[in-house]
Amino acid sequence: MKKYQHLDQFDRDRIQALLDSGTKQIDIAEIIRVHKGTISREIANRKRMNGHYEAGTAEHKARISRGNSKYQGMKIERNPDLKKFIIKQLIQKRSPDEIAGRMEKEKIYPCIGKDAVYKWLYSVYGERYCKYLCTRRRKPRKQKKETKREMIPNRISIFKRPKRGIHAEGDTFLSPRGNKAAVAIIGLRKEKYLEARKIPDMKTESMKHAVWEIQTEIQFDTLTLDNGIENREHEKFGVDTYFCDPHAPWQKPFIEGAIGLARRWEIPKGTDLNNVSEERLEKCIKFLNNKYRKSLGYRSAREAAEESGILKNISNKVALH
């Protein structure tokens, strides 16, 4: 018999009846078919103040004890080594999903899920470390309505894009109103790999040169864009281009999410991009390319891109340490 077993209300009713009839504890254990130590602890810990064992009182004490035995974030808080490891990963800007997925991939034990990490972060024990999360907040930000975009001449719908091939998504993010500097960013949908170039303005000529430069770094067959005026000369980009429907950024979700991550981690919204150096932009892109992604089996985009062979200048793709 197991030395530690849980008892229910029916077991406790039988214990009370047998005790009241004068049955010894060792005999009660044999009748209920539990270890004798279970009966001994049950009576010692759950009897009333007058020394009498009463089943209802014992059940009430058991429920209170069970309720107090677990608390939010307990799994991490009770394991100092695990807690230290998670804090270290959070400081390195790893998300709970990255941490949990990589632990499972590398067989790091004890292995926990991302939900357990979030529960700990949102408890009184881990709340101080929420500042290391990407959003730095508990509730998602409400989406704003997109402004009207100018239509592109000779545009081809995203729904006519071929299924086969290496598909990339492109977009730009801007400085605050009144500043012309911007960043052109292109990412591969499958490998989640990113390349970006700082451009002096949103003119079509600037966007065209940025696309040309990025094509010397990574290989892709199609490029999906939105309806911004910087894409009006898409026929000169040197790659088959396709366009999302107006006001439908969700049709290129990867690049939209990548811009969001860049804004939250390295280049906050409202930053004057005139003051962002090429080195800072490169550091931001390297950081994103080295994040472990669930969709890639908790590999980084850099690892996935190297394996797929889409990097043209692989010697320049140095891992972020």
C-alpha cells in the first residue's frame, strides 16, 4: 500500500464509525485498505480540539489544507534554480513562449509551459519582472483604424500569388510626423528571417533601392506589400510583387508582427529615425532574427534561414550574443 494516500468524505465517515466502535488504528487501515501511517496522520492532524475525531470537521480541514497548498506561481517560486534561469532568460528579452519551448527542445528539466511562466509573472512573486516582457503590460493594446491608402497602379492581388516559391512580405515604419526618415523592412514568411534598410524618405526611388539592396542579402521569389505610395514603382523592384487589399494589414501578418516587435523592444514608436544609426538598426534586426520561435520548432530565424539556404552572404550573418 502507498504510504501517502488521499481520503474522501466516505473514508472519513468510516474512520469515525470505526473509532467510535473502539477499533484500533491498525485495524482501521486494513479495513479501509490504506497505509497505517495515513490513518495515524489523519486522526492526529484532523481531530477536534477536544481530541475527538469527527468526519465533517476532518473533511473541512482537509479542504482548507488543499486550498492553501497551491498558489499562483508556485511551480517556479518553489524551485530557486528554475526561477533564476527564467529571470536570466527574461532579462535577455526571451518571451515566456521562447523560454518554455527551448527548455522542452533542449530537454532542460524541470520543464514548464509558457502558461506557468505567465502565471508566475502575473502573481505577486513575479510581477516585478513583467518589465522584461515585450508588451510590458497585461492587456493587449486596442487596434486603431487604418488610414486610407493610395491605390497602386497595375497592382496584382495577393490572392493571385502562386502557392509555390519563397514568399516575402515588406513594409515600412516611419518617424513621427514632420520627419522624413523611415525604415524599409522585408521578411521571409517561412523562415521568419528579416532584413531592413534605413531610407531618407518615403519616395519611390528610396524604396526601390532598399529592395534592391535587400535582394543582395536574401533570396525570395515574390514580395507582398501594402498600398503605400512608396510602392508605386513596384514594377522596377526586380521581383514579382503582390498587394494586400486596402486596409487589410492582416493579410501580411508576419511583417506587421515583426514591426511591432521592433517597436516594442528596440525602436519605440515616436522615435525620430534620423537619430537611429545603421548600427542600432542592424542590432535590432539581429536580435529579432535570433529569437526562438514556436513556429520554427523553437529555432531562431537565423538557424532556419541557414538551413534553407536562402542567405546569399552567409558570412555576414553573425549570431547575436
